[in-house]
Amino acid sequence: MAKDKVTKKNQVKKMSPYNKFIKEELPKIKSENPGLSHKEAFKKAAQQWATSPENPKNNEGKKAEEEPKKADDSKKDAEKTDAESKEEAAK
């Protein structure tokens, strides 16, 4: 007996954050600049995406900025333990 094929016609794929952003921003850009070609409007939307807070890569950038602070804190902790161990050795 052959298995029935499962069709995926009714399943909707989840939109990526980029696609959601472009879908929302493109009409705004076109309404603000009616003479702009679709290609130019799309370029402008893509440029806005690069700095948008909705862009997950921008959120990673914020995390990356926080990581050096954590590294600095761990260096300070290491320096404290070194200083403490030197004090104990001197006693």
C-alpha cells in the first residue's frame, strides 16, 4: 500500500523579520516619494533595515558591546584576586 502524500498547500511559512519590515516600509516609502521607482524604494527600505531596531543583527551588536564590559569586569575580578593572593603571600 502506498502512503498518501502530505500536501503543504495550506501551510503558511512564517515571515522573517526582514520580510515583515520590507512589507511594512515599502508602502510608506512609496507614499512619501511617489516618483521613486520600485527598485529605488526597495534600496531605501533595505538601507533603513540596516539600522533598524527590528533587525536581529542590530540587537546582536548591542550584545557585543556589552560583552567587552563583561570581559573588563572579569579582568578586574582577576586583578583583585591576584592582588589578594599577593597580600596573603606577603603575610
